[in-house]
Amino acid sequence: MTADGDAGRPGWLLDEVASAGRENLDRDHGARYDAKEDAGAAEEVRLCRRLGLTRDSVVVEFGPGTGQFTLAVAPACTRVIAVDVSPAMLAALRSNLAHARLSNVLVVQAGFLTYEHDGPPADLVYSRYALHHLPDFWKAVALSRLASMLRPGGVLRLWDVVYSFDPADAGERLEAWCASADASTGDADRWNRADLEEHVRDEHSTFTWLLEPMMLRAGFTIEDATYTDDGIFAQYALRRRAPIS
């Protein structure tokens, strides 16, 4: 894989650009993203240090968007590879990197299913609100690929919309989540009800009890799993298990 993206793909492979979500392919959305979403990047870097990130670490980030975490982690490690399928987000990321004058970040147009890691194994893979763009079959494939690019003992830090409620409660929980954004309808700098409804309807968030066995099957140990009280979001710290000799 080169920094110019995938030269071709099999007909059976998911089109990751088409699955990236309408808003993530929109340059106007990219321009507003930092106002709509705070990645808590400084705290995330501190957490990654506690999980083993050092100045010698190689970091691969999937779905960096405008680069909030990318820009925060680059000074804390030796190399960052920022992987995204969206031309709009890559344009915003490259602009932000140029402004920050960071020299240790490689930007690659690819995705979970098409990025081919080159060089030393990654010490940390990071992804926030990106894996849900893949249906469950492809999530399992993606997690296996992420494990393969990490060194044994390396860490996957994953945030996403992952449902921890019971399926019987789906209507109530999802309606409450969408209703929580009613007040921001029409505000371009905030997530509104239509945004959340679109996520539930058109994207591929799954249940914790489906996603977590995929993590284990891929070769990870779940060191930490944190769920929000509303059952909508989950944060994971996963560590790649050493192969059995």
C-alpha cells in the first residue's frame, strides 16, 4: 500500500469509501468537525502512555479525521501512520499537519480492510468512531488485520458506538439517544437528531456481546471495557496476545 491509496480491489471486497458515511465524505463537514467533536486527545495520549506508549513507539491510527489525536500523539512517539479512506478528511488532516509542521506523520489513503502495514510492527493502533462503518463480518476481518500489524503485547485503543443494552430495550434506548440531540436541530456545529438517526439507520454499530468475541477471536485480550450509562458508547483497551509456541 502506498500513500496514494489502493490501486484496485477484488469485486467481493467491501467498498470502504462508499461505506465511510455521507458526512465523512463532505468537505463542509470536515471543516466543521473540530467544532462538533472533541476527541479528548491530550487525555487519550496520557492513557496510551499508561498502556505502554513511548517515544520509540510506532502508532497506526485508523479514521483520524481532521487529526485531533494524530497531532497530539505525534510528539510522543517516533512515527504515526494516519489511515483514512475519505478524501475530504485527508485534505483537512494534511492541512492541519502542514500547519503543525510535524515531520513524523505518514498519511495513507486506505482503510481497515486495505491498509498494508510496512516496516516494524506497530506498538499502538488507535481508532475512534470508525469501526462502525463496517458490517459485522468485516469488523471481524478488520480486527484480525489490526492484530496482525501489532507486535505481541501491542495495544489497540478503540472507541465506538457499541450498544451494551439488551436488544429488547433497543427502541427505548435509541429513541432516548436521538431525542438528546433534539435541541441542536439546525445547528451545523452540533450533532443533531437527524445525524444520530442517520447513524442508527444507515451505519453498522453492533452489540458488545457480538463485538467482544470478535476481539478475542482476533487474538486480543480485553484489558479494559467501559460502557456509558445510556448503553450507547464503549471504550476498549485491548492487548495482542503472544502467539502460543
